[in-house]
Amino acid sequence: MSTSHTLKPLAVLPGHTDRAWNIAWNPTRPLLASCSADKSVRIYAYTPNTPTPAFTPLSTIPTGHTKAVRALAWSPSGRTLATASFDSNIGIWEQEHAHDDMHDDNDDAMIGDGEWECVSQLEGHETECKSVAYSSTGTLLASCSRDKTVWVWEVHPDSDFECMGVLMDHTQDVKCVAWHPTQEVRSYTLLPPHPPTHPYLHTQVLASASYDDTIKLYIDDPQDDWFCFATLTGHTSTVWCIAFSPCGAYLASASDDRTVRVWQRVGAEEYRWECALVLEGHERSVYSLSWGVGVGAGTSPSTGTGKEKEKDENKHLGWLASTGGDGRILVWELSEGPTKPAHRLIARVEAAHGVYDVNAVAWCPRAGHTDLLATAGDDGATRVWKMDVL
């Protein structure tokens, strides 16, 4: 199948001595982090505001974790890095002098050269911690584990964290957590089994994916605790990864059943969701996906002006990238449709990390670099790709 774009190899970042599990782009600074089964985190810097950024190793965080570091996540401010480990603990890291650097308007100055220190360690999970994620406001942190639980932590000043809830709705290992990307205030009216006493305003929606083949959606009732208000079923095997669309109207999931599904709400009812798309193309388990804003709008240039052009741009839902056990990277472009999103495969890479599995994929969120994609593989390398039009 012909594609309209190509993923051009930009950089191979070695350094880990064991498989690389995950990667995360810093949202405010020109940094990329990777974590590994070798228990370390590596930080790479890249040259900002250039068509073809150059990447260089910046620092290594030994972490002190006693087992593999499975996942990592930057806070929205870019000042704090959270690590999730198979030793069941979560590490919270900050760079010395980073707060001073953040006041400098020069991106290069914001890279910083201070040492990274562990400012907090979160304990509570009984076994392997698989995923960690900050909410869009940075006030909440979610984690999940092989112990079948999802924990929600409130972030206080001075690196203090308080557990706000332990969610035990999954029946098996929980693989991934993801927050809704916007702070959109909505009036939720939910039906049994968990109706609040009255409609209420809420700004935080959390999703989790599990070995039990389901996806759970949660909110917190100001009159009560966090609870699951929707369960999405359809995958026939483990759901490894989930990601909301940049606009927040859709949710994508990657599964051991070799498919990627895109879910949407049914009407305005928050508790009813349906599978809108099933995307195929992988020959083995799909381990990871990332939904980026993409570059440009729509599948073809708009010929309209003013409101017509704005309407065409609003149809653009971004680029959805997936990868997995077959070593393949697939990128779909999605746009609004009459009843469900329209989609087309725009880029494909075979053997992205040679003969090795690819464990993670992530689009860069920073303006001017949203066409950069990073992957992490069993070869221990982090690879960076750039989307180009053929």
C-alpha cells in the first residue's frame, strides 16, 4: 500500500545496556528521556528551532531503582520527571538549578547541566509498577501496577504527594494509565451503578488499560471518591496502551490482539462509549501508540477562506502512531467524519529497530517539532524519526 509520507531516520541514541522500555519528550524544554531494564534513565538534548535537530547525550540518572524502570513521564511544567519501576516504587526527579533555568527565554539555556536528584519516592503498590502519568494541570499523578490497582496521587508543593484514591476495578494486571488532555469543564450526568446525587462539574478524567482486555474510565465525585463510570470492551486480548486524541474527543487503544481501536462517546452521554474504528496492519502484539497533533490540517489543502478554512482545519484530528512486536511503525492521519473519524495510513516503517521488538513510540509535543517521533526498542536504543511528505 502506497503512503503519502515517510518517516526519515534522524538519530540513533545508544547508551542503555538492556532493552529500552519507554521514552518521553519534555513538553517545555528540548529534552528527550528514555528508561530501561538496566534501571537507568538517560536524558538527551536536541537543538531547538532548527529544521533537522541534532541530538546529544546530556546525562544519566542511575535512579536507585532495584529493578527495571518500565515507564516515565514529565510534568506539564517540564521541571519534574516521574519514573515507574518493577520494584513497585515511583521516583520523582528534579534537576538542580532547573527552576532558575526556566526563567531564561533561551531554549539552550533551559537545557540545564545540573545533576538530577530524587526529591520523593512514592510507595504503595504491592508489585511491578507499569505506567505513570501526570494530569494536564500537573496537580495529579496516576500510576498502575501488576497488583491490579490504579493509584491517584495529589501533587503538593515541595515534592509532597498524597494518595487520593486506590481504584480496584480491573481483575488483572493494569498496563497503562492516561489522563484526558484538556481541562475542559463539563457537566456530567451519570447513570447507575454510580450516579452522583446531582449533576456536577468535573475537570479530570482518567483512563486505564489492562490484561483483563478492558479499558476503564474514571472521574472523582466531589461528594465522594474516585470511581469507574465506563468500561470499554471489544479487544480480545491484553490492552497494552491507551492515548487520548489531542482534542480529547477520542481514545485510542493498542492490544495484544494486533489491532488499534479508536473509541468515541455516544452523543453527549459521558458513560456511553463505542468503538468507532478498528485499525489493522500489525502482525504481532501492538505495544504502544501515540496521538500527536500532526502538521497541517486535513488530508488535502483547503481551498476556502475565512470561516470555511477554519472549519476544514477543525476536522483534523492529528497523527496516530503505533508500534509493537513486529518491529513495525504505522502512522494514520485521522479527521472528523459524519458519524466516525475518517482515516488513512500515511507512513509505514518495517524493522524500525532491526530484528528487535519496539516497545514504545511518542510524538514530540513542542511547537515546531511535532513532526518528530521517538521509539524505544529491545536493542536498548532510542531512535528519532522525522515525518516528511513524499
